Amino acid sequence: MRHLLVLKYIEQIAKSGSLRSAAEQLNITPSALNRRIQGIEQELGVEIFERHPSGLRPNIAGEILLKY
């Protein structure tokens, strides 16, 4: 069940393109959301977002995960 929540978080970040905006929509702090994403990336052994000054975008691994 925990992974379904993380997938919801990933989907919201991909939709909004912003960690802060996604955190607002999910009613979670941006730092907590970032820790969750980093945790799943560490668990998977691959980064799933490209981090840019303008926001986050799913990379190839992130796109595959979103299709899952």
C-alpha cells in the first residue's frame, strides 16, 4: 500500500512539474515529499526525475514508472 501512495506523489510531481506545487496539492511539506521521492529513488537504485532550476521532469526511468 505504501508504494501506491508514492506512485500518487510521483504522478502529482510529474503533472505539476514542481515539488512545491505538488506538495501543496498533496497536503504534505515539500521537504517530506522530497525525502519520499529520494527514498524511492534509492530503493529502485535509479533517479526518476531530472532536477532543474525551473522544476522537476520525469526522466526515462520516471516515464516507465509512471506507465506502470
